[in-house]
Amino acid sequence: MAGTVACIDGNTFMVSDASGDVQSSPSTPVGLFAADTRFLSRWRLTVNGECLTALSVDDSQYFEVTFFAVPGAAVDYVEADVSAIRRRRIGPDLTESLTIFNYGERDMTLDVRLEVAADFADIFEIKFDSGAKSGAYYTHVGPNELRLGYRRGTYRREVVVSASEPAEFDPGGLRFTVRLRPEQQWSTRLQAVMLALRPDGVDLRAALRAQRPDESTLPASVRAWVAAAPTLDTESVGLQQVYHRSLVDLAAVRFAPLSLGGASVPAAGLPWFMTLFGRDSLLTCLQTLPVTPSLTPPTLRILASLQGVRTDDVLEEDPGRILHELRYGESAAFEEQPHSPYYGTVDATPLFVVLLDEYERWSGDTALVMELEQEARAALAWIDLYADLTSTGYVWYQRRNRVTGLDNQCWKDSWDSISYADGRLPGFPRATCETQGYAYDAKIRGARLARTFWGDTAYAERLESEAAALYDRFNRDFWLEDRGFYALALDHDGTPVDGLSSNIGHLLWSGIVPPERAARVVEHLMSPALFSGWGVRTFAEGQRRYNPLGYHNGTVWPFDNSFIAWGLRRYGFGNEAARIAEGILSAATYFEGRLPEAFGGFDRDTTRFPIRYPTAGSPQAWSSGACMLLLRTMLGINPHDDHLAVDPALPSAFGRIALLDIPGRWGERDAFARQRPDSGSGSGSGSGSGSGSGTVS
């Protein structure tokens, strides 16, 4: 968000203005947040009644932000006698060291006031500006602390504010009387402890403090995270910046879901999505396997532990279905939002199987494949038993929760993201093209797991037969011969929805496109209608709903492009993959190395720099992961070396690139292609103009 500064540790984060102050409104996501709740809605510092004006901010470390400021809004800064440094750290809770300096020539007595308030707003209340709460607030002022609380039935949240130096506490905050001689300074350490209390008074967040007793352990954790990742050897300073920023941002969004064993998984992104998302977490893990494979096992295990076991129309749960979103706030607790968890997504379930197989290929971790056999089988069964709403052999979606469920349950889940070229919206149920590719890929990979590890040849053969049938059916019903691309979706009656979108790029990495059709698909992806020069737009220019600042109707999403590039490389279109990689990674340098959730789809020749999308999340897990998958795409694999080097057949706009000391196993680079049906599945042998080597990577 423009003009704000974030301090982050997983789903605990604080968003403030550039001076460090928080003055929130009911509809702006600023404040101190944890577990989908805003614990501080005001944190405003004044000196002698004057607010601070920021001079500099250092937010280079996501978990620590330093603000240098002076009192007053219109001060001659050179002559300012009083200045302040606020050093904020996020760990299990908030700590902030405050230092006041007197550079004047006389003694000073300063009234230092910290205004504090807590509205305990649920993240959905803020997002949808849904109005007043129905619970009760309470305040306790003690000699050494201010305790603010909120209770609604058995739901209870509190924040306790304290200081290391003597202070006068009142219901609106705390005050210090500071006396300073010339050249003297004064400091205090402020703390805000956030409590998510059970009915018996036990704090649900206590486990987080046990894992990390205070915020001082974070720097070592981040250093270890970065040190464990491969080293990027490149001549490009910009690419090095993007890689390091992406690594650090991935560390920032790791969090341990409450009551789920303490393992760290990627939250989707700041500010709205700092929680577990099935689709986002799975795709982030797919992107980052060559670099941070440690994200994958806990993600698969946690999603498996929350896999659907019953039929529930409010939660849209089915046996075998992988969740969409898990929340901990008030609206989820009272089922005002169905996110406890909510299962309304059709792609997370096949992607669960895809990731399990891909992880084993990289890591050789057969134990995890054996551990999650039943969950993988249940996910594969869901595709046929529960997702085929029309008995036509496709994965369809139609929301069952008519009040708060999602209309669109694919990755483009905004209300108008699936449309015909003329702007009409299809009916329900809908079957989007990329989801069929994921289902196909899941069956192919499931067959490999069954044959190689589970000892079930009959099941493997059945899955391969089902995959081949889906392959043929899909290429009959979704292909628009006169247009030369695949339909975005099927309408409820089977009519192809002819919108031209980036979704067709996902078909390439799933392998469901026949090699002889790949060139026509690629031609559209790289055409001026879809390719902006920075990346592939979500929706093609010239269609009725196209808007370069439309959330899913014309913006460029880095994660989307990373998977499109991966698919292009798989079918042998190396030059085209390299063009996308260059566009996306170059765009990142305009965002200080951090790829946002999305940016404007304006043509590169028109703007010469990528246009910010006003409400894009940043950092965003799968945007950070995009850098990793694009690097993997640009690099060729040699299983006999401990590094990857640029494939000579794949030009790089960044000069020489190598990743050194990559974890994992490299002996099965061609196994993926051998597992494809004989009917033709895009095994990586397709070719196109300016194509690369065509090997699976």
C-alpha cells in the first residue's frame, strides 16, 4: 500500500505511516495484526503535543523497521533541537524502542505521549467495511500496564501494553515526562503482547512464544534461511537484488498456524491474505522447490491434516477436498465467514497431488509419499466423485454456500474474471481450462506414485487410462479451431467460453496440450494482445472486459507468468520463456526488487516502466516464488553437477547465471516425460520458432 511501512513476521504484522504512527479507519488495513485480528488500531506518538514527521525509514529487514523523525509538521529540520528514533520489531508480539535526543543548548522537559487504542477488528470487517461489532470492549489500567480487551461469548482477545521506563497509564494510552540536558538522550522499550484467549484463559498464541521466546531470535533465523538457499552467481546486480529480496520475503511470510504443530508454511500475502491458502501455498512450494524445499513437507502435512472428510454446504467441504482458506478471526469463529476452514476452490486438490510428486522428484523423500498415500488417493477420488458436477468428466464449480461462498473457485476468483470475449458472464457450473490441466497432471503423477511407491499397478493403470480419456475429451471440447487457442472455460451447457486469457499458458506446464497445437497457443500468449512486454496479461487486450488495471482482467501477475514460462520451456519454446523471464524480473527492479501481487497491463513501449496496481498485496508469497521458478526455467539441469548453469540454447538477458549448491536429487530429469500417455501429451519435445532445448526442467 502506497505511503505505508510494514513490519512482518508471518501472520503477525504491523502497518503504519512513515513516522511509525497508526491511525486506522474501519476500512483501511493499518495497525497491528495477528491471527486475522487487529490488536492495535491506534499507536500514535506525540512530543509536546506535536506529531512526528518522518525524515528516514529503514525497512530493509522485514521484521525490523527503524524510523527517524522530528516533532512538528513544518519544521526547519536543520535547526530541530529534538529528534526521535523508533526501532520496531515484530516477533510473537510487538516491541518498540523509543529514543529521544536533545541537541539544543538548554534543558528541556518533554511531554511524550503514546496514544493507544484497539478495535479488535476482524480482517474481513476491514476488507468489507462491515460496520459495528456485537461484542463488548473492556479496559484495565494498571500501575505498569494498559490492558485492552474484547469479548463476545467465548471469543476473547486482549492486548497488553507496557514500558520499561516509568509511565503514567490511562485508558487512552501512556505518558512520559522526560527531562533532558543538552546533548542528552532518553530511551524506553515499549511492548504490546497479543492474547488470543480460550474460554479457560489459556492463550492460543503461547505456543508461538515457546518456539521463539522473543523477537531477538528472528535475525539468526533469517540468516540461516538465506544461508541454506542456493547461491545465485550472476553478473546482473538487478537480478541479484530480486533473488535476495524474494528469499527474504519468503522468510517474512512463513508462519505457524495455531494449534497445527508449529511447522512453518507460507501465508499468501500482505495485508489481506496472511494466512494459509491451499492453492497459494501449494503453488508457492512448486515454484520454490529448487531453492527452499523445506517449505513443502509442512505445507503438505498441514493441508493433509485439514483435508475434507464430510459434506458441508456452508464450508463447501467434501471428502478428499483440500481447503481454500483458513482463518482465526471473529467472523470465522461465529461462522459469519465460512473460513474455519473454507473449501471453496477446485484447483488446490489436484495441485496437492502434483506437489507431492514433484517434491519426491526433487528430494527423493519417499517417506513423505508413503505417509500421505491415503490423502493423495482421497484427493484423486475427489476429482471424479465430487468435482464432476455434470457427469461429463470435467472438474466443475458452483458455490453451495449462497451467502458468503465464492462465485469463482479457480485462481481468478473475482466475480467477473471468467467471461466471454464480448463480456457476457457464463452460467454455473463452470469448468475452467487450467483446472482440467491440473486434474490431468494429478492423474499422471498419481499413477507414477501408485506404481513406483504404493505397489498398486492396477490403480496406476486406471489413473493413466482416466488421464488419457481426459486428454482426448479436453482437446475435443475446449479447443477453438477457428481461433487457435483453448476456451477459457465451459459454460454450464458445455458451450466454450471464448475469452482469450493467460489461463491457456497453464495448460502447457500441465502437459495437456498436444505438441502440434503448442505453437498456436504460444503465438497467442506472446501476441501484443496478451504480452505487454513486461509479462502476459490475465486477459487479452481488445476484449470487452479488458482493463489494464482490472484485477483479473488485464493486469500482469508475476506468479501466473512464472508458470506460463515454465510451460513454454517444457514445450521447447525457450526464447519465449526467456522473454517472459526478462520482462517479469526487469519489472521487479522498479519495485525495489520485490514483485507485487500484480501490476498494470499497460504496454511496455507506452509506459517504459511497470505501473503499480493500487491495492496489490506486497509481499506476496507466490510473487516471491516467481523469481525462483523463472530461474529454474532459465537453467538447464545436470544431475552430475552440484550446480545449474545457463542452457546455451536459452539466451539470458541477464548474462551468465548459475545457482550453486542446490539441495535435492537430480537423477530423474527425463522421468516426467516418460510418464505421459502415448496419445501425445506434450512431453517436452514440441518445437517452435526460436525454441530452446525442449527438455523437461
